[in-house]
Amino acid sequence: MQPTTSNNPISVGPVTLSEGKKIGGCYVLRQEVATGGRSPVWLASDEVLGKDVTLHFVPPAVVADSHAMAELRQEVKRNRQL
């Protein structure tokens, strides 16, 4: 996946990611900070909490793999405990 700028939006599944796009009703994408592996990571503003967050977008191939999604959920749970 190529790095993204506001002039070069990318699509992840049915969603096109670009600066200023609102995701999930409360996250406003500010800047792509990484394209590590297959999934982009964006800095976003959480309008509900009033703070910056990072959003990691899961590739469609991973979403379609129930085993991979179960492992990802476990990894997220472990990271939240840190």
C-alpha cells in the first residue's frame, strides 16, 4: 500500500480514507502515520473524548478470516491491559 496524502486517498474495503473524513461518527482523520504491513494507521481526532487517537484499519482479507480476527481481538485485549 502506498503512503497517502490528502491528494491521494486510499480505499480500504468499501471505505475511502482521506484527511478530514469522519469515521465511526466521531473520528476525524487527520494524517496517515503508517502503512505498516497491509493496514494503514491514521492519527484522528476523537470528537467525543476531545483527544487524538490512532486508528488501525484491518484489511478485508483479515476481516474475512475468522481465525485471524480472533487473534486480532486477543491482541487488542492484551494491548488495552498495558
